[in-house]
Amino acid sequence: MNSPGVAGAEVQKLSGTQKGAGGRLTVAEPYLIQQKWDAYNQEQHAVWAELVQRRMPQLREHAAEEYLNGFEQIGLKEDSIPNLAEVNRRLSPRTGWNATPVSGFLPPDSFFEMLGARQFPTTTYIRSRESMEYTPEPDIFHDVFGHVPMHAHPVFADFLQHYGRVCAGLMDDKEKLEKMGRLFWFTVEFGVIRQKGKVKLYGSGLISSHGEGTHVIEGRPEIRNFNLDQVMNQQFLVSEEQKVLYAVESFDQIYEAAQEAEKRLG
Ligand SMILES: [Fe+2]
């Protein structure tokens, strides 16, 4: 998800015509920035490299194949922070999605507007070496390494846009939005999928965190079959390792879940 309020790399506001792909945002417009890729220093690239190199051995074995394919397709590199313009040149022709740089925390209406426009709010800040395992605010490692590869998958791409549109229509109903928030948490953030008889990771919180990923691989959370009713009523704590996760059999299942959620709540 997007990050509240931190911008490590120097950022600069965009003027009207430079907003990039999409360009139809209204409520989210004040949050759009430009990634100043040249402003990252060697230490920041080294932090990215260390984070990626730490995660990849586990992910090559335990990540969903769609995640690993997406990683290759969007051209992420192991040794340097991604240049979002280059990522988007590869991603956008595939699914219409862009990783769109934002200044920090987005209010819900802006966040959902961006998802509905296939623009993923992406922070440009990278964590410091003092918080390699955990950072309270998402950073570019969580947002790009954790989230963006899945946006190259056509069904996941459609699901995420639809999710944003449904939520944008529920802005006045806190209770329904909370149910939709749980759907996001147990798919986009902490989703797992069964592939070839094994539980594989695709949620960004599991992909980007060595501790959370290891927790699942070691079999500690209870893995239930995905069920929309249960998911929409499942409490969770952001600050603790997850006790229950929901496994899908295919990504069609989460696409259908978003359609079903719209029928029930919309
Ligand atoms: Fe996230």
C-alpha cells in the first residue's frame, strides 16, 4: 500500500501536463510527484541490493510463479533502486498499470481513485540500514518489489482496478469499507496461493518481509481455503505476525471475489 508522509529521495511536484500515463486523476492529483532517480546515493542503492538479495533465494522457491514472472517482465534489478519510468515502459503495455510516484500518505478516496485508474501509488523513499527488516511506513522496496510485479499479471491487474472502483463507491460507508479493507489485506498484502501442492506467496507483505515470509514457509499461520465471507469478517493486527491466512487456487478466485463483494456491498 502507499506510504504515509515520508520522502527520502528528493522529490519535485509535477506540473499539469507531466503527470504521465492516465492523467485523469482529480482527488489524487495533489499527491503526485516525480521520482528523482539521480538523487539516490550509493548507500541507498546498496540497501535495495541487500534487501533484494536477502529475499530472492526464498522467493525463487516459495513465491507464486506469477510474481517471479512479473519480476522479470518489469525488469527489476537486483543491484539498483528501480527507475519507475523504466518499470512503466515495460509494465504499462502489458496491463495498463503504472507505478505512479506519490509524496506519501494518501487519503482513502485518492488511493482508490488511483487504483481505479490503474495507477499504483508508489513511494520513492527507501528505508535506512537501521530498519532493514521492518519499516512502519511502506517504502519503495515494499511498494515496488512487494507489489508491482503482480500488476503484470492480467487477472490480478483487473482485480486490483475493480477493487479500487468498488471501494471508491463506498466512501460513505465505514463498515463496508472495513470489510473491503480485509479483502485487500488477505489478498494484496498477505495473499497465498496453492500451486503444485504447495502454499506459495504473492501478497506484498509476505514478499517484501523476510520475517513474514519465513513465518509462512515454516508453517506457523493456519492456512484456510479462501472464503469471501470469512475474509470480510476476519480481524487482523497490522503489528503482529499473521495467525490466519487464506489460500486461493487461482487468481480468478480473487477477481470473482471482488465482483461478488460489489454485488453484496455496492
Ligand atoms: Fe502494501
